[in-house]
Amino acid sequence: MTRALYCVIHAFCVAALLSTTLSAAMAEPKRVLLINSYGRDFAPWNEYTREIRSELQDEWKGPLDICELSLTSALLGQGERDFANYLHVLFSDREPDIILTFGTAAARFVQQFRPSLFPSTPVLLTTADPQSLNSLSADETAVPVNINFAASIENIERVLPDTTNIAVVIGNSPQERLFLEQMRTAFQPFAKRLTFTWFNELSFNEMMTRAAKLPTHSAIFWCGLIVDAAGVSHQEFDALTRLRAVTNAPIFFFR
């Protein structure tokens, strides 16, 4: 995430916190709700939230109550409504002063449920795919990101021009299925010269087996692995390290 983007997020947060009532509420910590699309340790999103938490705590002079939650477990069980009910109970005494989301899944969740949960709370939707967002309401601001999947394939071809097969490592969570749709569209111009093998319907053990026996002139494009097709969640860099230990092909990934 660029420094300019951090500045936008920081300025929005400070403005939103200042806009809340400053009388008796000044004695209470300002409530900041951070909702991740992934687990708290899933890179690079954990780096974004860590930086934002640090900046807010450094720059905001009053007390802060920062609540960070992950949407991953709710999405795995298709339990968005249950997660919304949990938030309703968690903040039943007082609404958050501001909500920040990280990733597309969290942004879509908040856009769907915020009007009924926290109708007066301002929201900043960050690092989300702009095509997946609904029209913004008056209380919503977005700092979206566009992922150039095609550029990743072009990079593989520049580095390894003899490549004929690319195995795409991605899981099967709702967020990953969104990425899968985008990649299938983005990779269509390469179909005449490259064969794409999709790992989204495999368990991680099956991925490792397939990765160890890829044909010559293959490469692996690591889009990320949150939840495999067997329903097992993974910490990305642990899974990447294990895959790298067995594969017979170079691995590329985007950051």
C-alpha cells in the first residue's frame, strides 16, 4: 500500500472521529471497527491493518478502542447473517465511531449489513475490487485497488519465455472465487500460447502432489491460499513454503 493511500485513510479516520460528539463522549474511547476479509495473519492484509492501527494510535490524541475482526470464518459457513448478529450484540451498548474494511469480501459484507446495523457510522472501504462494490452512500468512502492479473502472466513470460503451462494456486473461499472469475477473464488473451491448470478444486495435499509433477516449461502463479477445496484454512506463507519444498517449477506471486 502506498504512503499516499495511508494518508487518505488516516485523514478520513481522523475526520470521522472528530465528527462524533465531543461532549460527554470525550471521556470514552473512540470505537474503531476493523473488518478483514481474511485471517489476521494473512499477508499482505495484516500489514495494512497493523500500519493503520499504529498510525491511528500515534496520531489520535484521545483514547481508542480498536476492535479487529475477520470475516473468513463467517464466510466459510455462509454465516454472514450470524456474523452480522454477532456485531449487533457486540456493539449493542454503543455503535462504532468508524468502520474500516480490508479486502472485497469485507467491503461487500459491510455494504450489505451496515444500513441495518450501524446506519449512522461512517465507513471506509479499502483495498477492495471497485467492480465488486455497490454504489456508495453518503457515509461511505472507498479506496479501491485494481489487481492487474494479466501483468503477472506477462511478467512470467518475460522471465521464462519458454513457459507453456501455468498452474494457478488459489483456494475455494468466497473471496478466492471472486479472484478466480477475474483471473479467468484476464487470462483469456493468453489462451492461444499458454495452458492454465487451476488448483481451486484441490485440497492442499493434492496441490502439492500436482505441483511436484508439473510438465516441463511450467510455472506456478501463486494467487494466494486462504481455504482449500477440502475446507481447510491456511496461513499463506506457511503453505507457500511447503509448496516450494516439493514443486518442480518456479513460483511467481504478486504483491
